[in-house]
Amino acid sequence: MRKLIYGMNLTLDGYIAAPGDDIGWSVPSDELFQFWSDRLQATDLTLYGRKLWQTMSSYWPTGDQRPDATAAEIEFARRWRDMSKVVFSSTVDKVDWNTRLVTGDAVAEITRLKAEDGGPMDIGGATLAAAAMRAGLIDEYVLATAPVLVGGGTPFFAALDNWVNLNLVETRTLPGGVILTRYETRR
């Protein structure tokens, strides 16, 4: 069975985007960017909701071709393009860059994918992750918490019907006061 990991940058008050989908507060340090790039390398399959897919696919397919691209950005762009991805959306009609589109029941498809053999899967996007969270499908949470309060926006965590008990497996302080924490779901 595959492991499903939900991780993103978030504010201290728990948002992945401020009102108006503003993520200007989340510019990662080189060390944090490398952490996410290494996570991408270790991931067998990434699951995206529509909004995060549109954000990622508007930049990373050609991110390595920009004149000001750093070595880390070039590496990330190539990894992103090459990796297998699944986009869950009822409004997107075309995907590219080694990506498959799922328009049906996301929880059923994620459950099916978890049951397959293979390496870890990452899930990104608040709405998609919320459905997986409520269904008890997430095995690990990775939070890169920035020292900023935005007061509202898109929350990292969904409203739940039941508690989810977690075990802390890692904590690390990164440049800029970002605190990286990883938790495994206690089953």
C-alpha cells in the first residue's frame, strides 16, 4: 500500500493562501526550496486539485528555460515535468506533462491508487486534500510554517468529523523563521 502525504507552505495562522489567493508571503528560502525539490524526487505520484494544478502548470513546464532560473529551479522544473501526476477536476478538460485527468469521485480514485504497489504519493491543493483528510486517507502531514499571520484565506486543514491523532516525526528550523514539521497519522 502506498503512503499518502499532504504538505504545503502555510502561515502561522494556518492558511496556504491569503484572501484573493495571495501567496506572496510564501517565498521559500533556498533550503526550503531544496526540501520541496527533494520531496518531489522521492515521490512516485503527485495528486493535484484544479487550482494548484493551474498554478504549477503555468510555471514549471518551462521554469528551467527562464534566463534567471537557478540551478535548483532548473532541477525542480525537470523533476516536475518528468514525474507522474494526476489532476482531479470537473472543469479542466486537458492536462499535459505526464499527467492524467480524473473527473469522477476523487476519494474512490485516491483509495484505489493507495491500494496499488508503488512509492509515496503527495497530495496538493486544499479542496482535494480536505476530501482525502475527511476520508482518513492521509498518512503524513508536512507543514512548512512561515512566521506570518494573514487573518484568513484558504486553510491548510479541513473541518473534520472526527479527531485525527498524529505522531511528530520531524521538526526543523529553516531560514526566515520557517518551522518545518512532519507528522504521521496514528492508526
